Amino acid sequence: MITALLTDSAGLSFSVTVEPAVLGDVARISWALSPPDAPAVVTGQDFAVIKHGTIAELYTFIDRR
């Protein structure tokens, strides 16, 4: 799955679009994938549940366009 994601996003830049937020053991990161000098082609948010200092669960939400 990771290999397919990296292959499909070749040439795109990943950027964090909003300051990451943490509440207890959950973190949220809003992000965008963009080609050079162009608007984002996909945006979304990742929610991570942290247990014992590592990511125990990761949920990705992709925004509709």
C-alpha cells in the first residue's frame, strides 16, 4: 500500500497546511499534495492514536474535490 501511494504521488510535494494539534493521546495533521508551483491536487487529515510513544492507530481522511 505504501509503495502504491509513493508511486502514485511521484512529482508531488507533501506539505502540512495547518499547525498539527494534539489532544491527549490523539494527534491531527492537515496536509496537501501539490505539483511544483500549482494548487494542491489532494488534501486531507491524518489522525494518529499514540500509545507508549508510538503510533498505535492511524486514520486518514481525504477531502472531496
